Amino acid sequence: CGRQESVDEPVLLQGTIDKKVTDYPSASAYDETLFQGVNGFAYDMARNLTVTGENYFFSPYSLCEALSILDNAAEGETKRQIEDLLRIPDLMEWNMQMGLYRQEKQSKEAMLTSANSLWVDQQYELCEDVYEKYLPTVEEYYLVQAYQADFKDNAEQTTEQINRWISENTDGMIKNFK
């Protein structure tokens, strides 16, 4: 681990595993695990948010996706807590179910779109496991794009780059996410 050379543009990181997309395990049909997990999470969140008596808006699916991406890197107590929260009995099966849901044909009347990226400060050198195991998994099942950028010396420029990525991936619906 060490500090990387400073760069002006974010560097796209990609997994280096020798597998092709078609080599990853995939589910051919849904099971109730995904629906129970996402719906249960949504119910728990809504119940906890109503305690304040204020209005709220959130996307249970997006939060589940973000937590699932994190779960693939988590260990120990953190991993156990995420999997309890989402009711995940088997992470690989969950990943496959999420990937299958993502590929489902969407109607024009009500479409679900989702974009995921990870931004890592370039001062950290990532371990080989990140490139060999984590990135290929989240790239395959969650279509994650991972970048290293200079948060320390170019924080303002990195913020602009992240905001540009968000705007481009939300069709301009979110322009300034600070």
C-alpha cells in the first residue's frame, strides 16, 4: 500500500480476473429471497422513518443495491449486520438475483434505472483481492464503475468529476450532489 501519483482525471479501475461475463454464475429465475429482502428492508426503513412524523422519500431498491455492493467487500460484524438487515442467506445467490432483476425488461410506463460508481482516493493502493474478486463481482452484478481520484490535492475538481458522472448517469436529473 502506498500513495499513487497525482492525476487530473479519475482513473477507471477494472477487475483483472480472467473470467468472461458468461463465466459468472447466474440465476435463471427469481426466488423469493430478493423480494423478501428488498420488501422487508423497505418496510423496516419506512417504519423507522415514520417515527419522526415528517415526510420522507427514499428508494429501497437503490439502498439495497448500495448495501449489497458494500456487503461484497465487508467482513466480520459489518458483513453480518448488512446481511441481517437485507435478509441475505447467501451472498452469491443474492448477487445473482440482483443481477437478474437488473436485466429484466422494463416497461416504458415505469422504468427502473440505476447507476453505481465507487470513488477511491488515489492515495490508497488497492490490494490484488480488490482487482481479482471484489471489482469483477460488483462490475458483473451491479454494473459498478470504480474510479481512483485525487481527493486530497484536487478535492474541488474531484467533486466536479463525481457530479458530472452523477448528472450523466441520471439524465441530468441530479446535477449537484454535494
